[in-house]
Amino acid sequence: MDIDYRIAIVLAPVVIAASWAVFNIGAAALRQVQGFFDREA
């Protein structure tokens, strides 16, 4: 069973970009949620 690494090479930049976007959006979303709860108190 031989693994075709071309799929990983093609998908790696997409996965890296998606994870970077989720990381950045997630950080902003957490700040927004924290601000919402701080404002409510």
C-alpha cells in the first residue's frame, strides 16, 4: 500500500490557511464574547 503524498502537498497550504483564519477569528470572537459579558455585569 503506497501512500500518495501529492494530496498532502496540495492540501497542506489550504489546511494551514484555514487554521490560521480560525485562530485569528477565534481570538476576535473570544474578545467580543468577553466584552459582551463584561458589559452585562
